Amino acid sequence: MSRSIKTATRPMNPSQECSRHGGPLSASAIAPRTRINRTTRWAAAPLAAATAVLALAASPARAQAAKPAGAPPPVATWIGARSIPWPTGNTAIGPLKTQRVFYPSALPARYSASQCASLPAGVMCVISYKTPGTNVASFVKSIPASRPVMMIFHHEPEGGDFASGAQFVSEFESQSDLIRSAAAAAGLTNVQVAMAAGTYQYQPGKAGTNCSYIPPAHYVDHYTADVYQPRLGGLQNRSGFVRWRACTQGLGRSRGVTEYGLGSCSGAASRQQTMAADAVYLRSAFPHLYLLEYWWVDDSNVGPCRNWKFTDQATISEWRSARGW
């Protein structure tokens, strides 16, 4: 299986949440930056961006039939899956409203050169990149105003690519300023900034436990997390996910799950049941969850139980019910 857009490994201990990390950044890759006023310039940016993207999601062209009486509320505002290629997943388990795209180094110079450009209008492209500065401004400025985009600098930063949480937060703040400056210069309100944590590193004794990798709220529109269950047990029982939730509680920003995977070793019925229980938990723990994206990929070559790609009808129906239908 080719995975040219993302190179990552996960720890082999199947009892823990999975981590997805790229290689460390060299010192030369960290570009110098000019600090922008932290307290005033972007005070209204998160609300404006979120409002614009919600408008794209709720436009009449994308309206759906009336929801059945008694149906539960959607788990999240945006629900999708990482699929290679995206149309395959959209046909099998969709409709999908998001797609995760990875650039382990620099962004393309223009949006039209990215994998996002081939997605249907109205599908949010959730983009991770790791090289700060290079092509960021030109890429953002070239995003069409009709395309919802979420930008993430260096997802799962807790895994060792930074000397400390403080170093990551400093770099993240600069990238957030750069993204928002470029969007403002192009008159765009459909570009959002998110921080994506690796919940594996929020378990007791690991780097994220002290919440030091969480940027201040005025630098993000959303806090998101990646969480995997090779051995099923439920999100409410994943210590790293629970700790990440506590780290981002009460900060005045919506939250989301950028990578969600359920392992294959316990069988299809157990996976479907775990997915149903997780949906109940998420609706309760995050009443306004912004994003839920499943990792619909077979990663069996990485380690045991890591075929996250469900194909049975019961689990497909369960996944579709997350939309509240």
C-alpha cells in the first residue's frame, strides 16, 4: 500500500492509543519569524472563520432531507474519513464531508497543486504540514473562497520533534499568525487553524500530560486530537484521550477528532458496538464537537490489529448514524 503523503509509524504496544509521528525537524527548517501582536489582531478571527465555514456546510445546495423523528443529534458538525482514494471511502461509508491530507515537509506553492483541489465542493480539506514558513502564505492565498479548509501545523507534536512544549507552542503561534495574515490579505474567511494532538502522548508520564503543548486559545479555531484503539475499550477509558479533553476544557474553543481508528482483532461486532458506545460518549462529553474523522485505512503492515478499515454493513450503518440519521 502506497502512503506517499504521510510517513509515520505507530508504537507496537497494542494496549495503548496509537501515535503517528514523522521525522524530527532540523534546526534549519525552523524559519525566523516576526512576532505579531498576540492579544488584539486575531481576537475576532476564530468566530469569523468558523461562521464562514459553517455557512458553507449549511448552504441550500447541500441541504439534506428532513431528519427522521426521534433521531439522535449528529456527533459532530463535520463528519468524514481519511480514505485513499477519497471517492472509494465516500461510496463505501459516506457521504463524507472531510478528507485528511498530509505534507510531511513543505506545502505545495498553490492550492491547485494539492490533493484538496480534487475534492468536491463543500468537502472540508484538513491539511497537516511540517515545514514552517515555506509556501504557507502563497498556498493559503490561493485557496478558493468556496472551499472550506482547516490548516494544522505539525500534528502530534508531542512525540519528540520538539525539545519542549514551549518550543512547539512558539512555532505554532508563528504559523497561526502567518496563516491568518495570508487569509486576511486574500479576503478569505473559509480558512481555519487547528492544533492536532496525539493522545498517546497524554497518558501518565508522557510528554503531553502537563498540557504544555496546548497553544493559547486565540491562536486556534479548534483543538483536535488523534486517537486509536487497536484493542477496543472505548474512548472514555483511554487515559490519554481523557487527559487531552481536560487540557482543552474551558478554553472557549470547539474541539474535534482528526483521526479516529478502531482495531480489527476483536471482530466486526465488537468494533460496531465500540463505535456506538463512543458516539454516545462523544455526544455527552463534547456537546458541540466540531469534527469527527475516521481513519479508514488498512495499516496491518504497521502492527497487529491495525486494520481500521471496516467493511461490514452493521458497522457502516453505525458510522453513518453518527450524522444523526
